[in-house]
Amino acid sequence: GNQRVYNFSAGPSMLPLEVLERAGAEITNYQGSGMSVMEMSHRSKVFQKIFDDTKAKLRTLLNVPEEYEILFLQGGASSQFSMAPLNLIGKTGKADYAVTGNFSNIAYKEAQKYGQINLAASSADRNHTYIPTQDQLKLDPEASYFYYCANNTIYGTEWQYVPETNGVPIVCDMSSDILSRPVDVSKYGIIFAGAQKNMAPAGLTVVIIRRDLAGQELPYTPLMMNYKTMIDKDSMYNTPPCWCIYMLGLVLDWLESKGGVPGMQAIKHAKAQMLYDVIDSSKLFTCAVEPGSRSDMNVVFRTGNDELDAKFVKESVEAGFTNLKGHRSVGGMRASIYNAMPTEGVEKLCDFIRAFDQNN
Ligand code: PMP
């Protein structure tokens, strides 16, 4: 049909309707330039302004201090699993990793190619249903950096604190919760995120890096994986993901109109709480994630009966909700409720869950 659905995809995920409409209105002739942003030279004045404005908006909205650079790269968040060790591990040859889910585990294994990697914490013992406490982190004071993933998209857990590492730089994957809550950037060495959840279409990877951490890369670091190259050339050593950067600018305008990051934080927490309350008070559904570790972005739940889960997913599609099926590695259901998911969509999903609970 011609109706938009409530899309609970984990990513790429929904973008605000206002953003899509604005992009649509500007798609054949961007502000009198006679062309679409997709057709512009990345060296043109028009595009340079889009680039600079988008970077400035992100700096303001995330309160990024002056000594940090914002990079607009490609390769997905996954490219950072290699780029971070290649550039940072040379300092001492060692790094600490906390493994709290699928993507931090991939990063942990990738880093082992480049140095001595210490497993500072793992939540695998309880199937990644919790986030380790500060006391549980086994930190090496000689680590070149400490790595963790702020929000575990597949397992539905989210760190509720910033680890204290006593001066060891923190590298953090914020792919699935960036811009949903205020972040004290000064506590981090590197923050990175694939754009396709809370920021823009897939194809853009945002990296926020403290400038002094660049320039110590391993000698065989590929040119395109060298933070220094990208800092020196303001992310334009080669062609950047122009269209995605433009779209990020539109999303940031939208975000600002909604009260910025603090505005998002209030809305997203209320949305998630609504869902957790319905799940916790139902007779059929449970959320295995321990309270205190639950994600406000990805809400995982299940009935414990695979056939009933399948029935739920099937009926949810018929009711106008998509992508509620859990990740293939864990099963069950998952509602990804990023910034662009309207409160109304979550309310309707809550109604649907309540009705399913009564009728089955
Ligand atoms: N980190 C997290 C937390 C993710 O959720 C994902 C993708 N879902 C990735 C990394 C990988 O991102 P990409 O596909 O952009 O490489």
C-alpha cells in the first residue's frame, strides 16, 4: 500500500518523516545549485558548506571539545574494529577489551592480529544478558586503550556508566545509541558509530577522535585506515560519503528541533520503559536482560515457545509492524526503537503485545 509502516529494524532503520520529505523536496535541485547532492563534486563550494555545517552541528549537539576531530569515513562501524588497533596499539602493544556481545567479540578477535589483547571482562557466562560492573573489569594499567561497545544491538543491553580507566584512553562503539543520550566526550579517546541507526543512511561511519591519539599507527597501516591521513585531509583524502553526510545534516536539524540530545534522552527512555512495563506485566513474554543493563534502543523479548514467537511475528506484520523478529543468532523478538521511532509507534506496539498476551 502507500502507507508507511512502523519499522522496528535494528538498522538500517527508520528516518524521521520530516527528514525524508525535505530530502525529497531537494532531490533534483539542491538550493538552486541545479543538481542533487548526489551529483555534486565533493570539492565544490556547495558541498563543502554542507560538510562544514554538518560537522559543526554534530560538534554542538554532542558537545565535542575542541581537541577532538570529527571524521566522516566509510567502511562501516566494522572497519573501526581494525582501524582502532592499527592506530593505537603501537603505544604499548597491549589493549583491554570488554566483550558484551556480538560486535565487541568481533572487535576483540580482530584486534588479536595486531597485539596482545586482554579480555578485561566478558558477559558470555550469562549469555550476554548483563553489563559487567566497574569492579568486574580487569584492567591493565599498561593497556594502550580500553575498548567496549556502549549498546549491544543484538542482546539488548546498554552500559549505564562510563568505565574508569585511570588515564587509559577509551575506545567506544556507539553505533546503536549515539545521539540518544548525553555523552561526556572528554572521557573518551575515540567514539565511533555506523550511521544507519540514529544518524543517516548506511555508508557513513562517524569517528570522534582526540587528535593526539593519531599519528602512532603501525607501519603497515593501510593509507585509508590511518586516522592521521583523514584528520590532515578533513575526511576528504578521497571521496567521502557525500549523500549520507548531507542526510546526517538533515537528521541533526530535526534532532535540534526536538530538544537536541537531552530532548532525545527523555523521549527514548519513556518509550523503552513503556515496552519493558508491558513485557514485565504480561503472562506470556519475558525479557531476559537483567534490570539495570537493559537497553533503551533495542528491547528484546520472547515467549519461550518458538512457535508462539513465530505467530507473534507473523501477526505483527499483518498489523502493520515490521522487523520485530529477533536476530537469527538469539531468536525471539526485538523492537529497535531508535530516535526516529515515534512514541505513537511504541504505544501501538504495546497495545498489540497486550492484545496478543490476552488472546493466546
Ligand atoms: N557495532 C554495533 C553495535 C552494531 O550494531 C553494528 C551493526 N548492526 C556494527 C557494529 C557493525 O556495523 P556496520 O554494519 O556499519 O559495520
